Amino acid sequence: MSAPNEGRQSPPPQDQSDAQAGKTAGGKLDKSEDKNEDKENQLEGLESNPKHILEDEADKKTSKTMN
């Protein structure tokens, strides 16, 4: 091999494992119909942009009035 670090080279294609060759395990796709319904149920009741935990304290500290 002509690379300076020959131990770091990929093996030839015929010697590669399935993970090295980029092959995926077949037949393991989840095709259930209820997945989309479950996703929608998880989002119910959530605010689109929730308030940060320290937002009230930051407003108090940066306000011009003294309390």
C-alpha cells in the first residue's frame, strides 16, 4: 500500500464486513400505522415556545425599578 499509515486503510471490498460496506440489516423497518397518531398525542398541550426557567429572574434583575 502506498499510504503513510497502512494500518488505517480499509480492507479490500471482498474482505469488508457488512457494516464497513454500508449494508443495512433488512426487514427491520417499523411499518406500524399507529406511529403518527402517537406523535400527535405527544405534542398535545405543549407551548410552541416555552418560557425559559430563569426568564422571570432575568426580567427582575434587568428592570429599572427597585423591588
